Amino acid sequence: MKSLLLGVKQLFIAVCMVILATIVFPTLSIIGMLYSLFKHLLLFDYSLSKQLVPILQTIYRSEDGFACATAGELLNDALEIKGRIKYGNWSDTISAITGLIRIYEKDTWLRRFLTILGKNHCENAITKQEKYYWENLNNL
């Protein structure tokens, strides 16, 4: 009974944090982007490539990690992923995991679909750290 109450308490805290984060983080992000935009416009030194593009890249990479984490089980089941490399980690991108699965396990329709973003998009999305880890996994 005590462990059940502890589990309910942890769930309640996690739900409260999600609600709080859903309000605070997007608000802070929007305020930060507007601040950066207006600051650099007023100083006449605004550079799309130096200020706006990195912000937008961070946003879509964060969303990609969120999707990988929340839809990981769905992707693993839909693509029949049975090996060691799986979707579900927030720090991974869907494209990189798809590329790793292609290299070390099998090709999937998702990888073929993602070629609309570039011929070797999934393979190119694999970071040096991910590549090193999977190449040397048996040596660790």
C-alpha cells in the first residue's frame, strides 16, 4: 500500500511538472526570441544565420527528441524493431535512430520516406558520438 501511495505521489508530481513546463518553457522561449530579435534589430546588427537560424534549429531538434521519446514505443512496434537500437530516447533524433537501424539491423519504410529530406539524410543525421558508441559497443 505504501509503494502504491509513493507511486501516486510521484505521478502527481510528474503531471504537475509537465503542466508547469508546458506553460513556462514555451513562454520563456517566445520572450527570448522576441528579445533577441528586437535587440539586434535596434542595434542594426541582426544576422539571420547567427541568431534566428540556430534558434529555429534548436526548436525543431527539441521537438524531434520529444517525438522520439514519446512515440518510441509506437515506432518500435510499427517498424517491428527488435534489435538493440530502438526509438525512445529524448536525446536522439528519429532520423539518426532510423539511420543506425539501417546500418546495423535493417532498412525501413520510414528511412525510405525520409529521403525526401536528402539522399542520405538518416545516415548523415547520426552524430559522431552515436557512431562511435555503436561501432565500439562490444569493446566497452
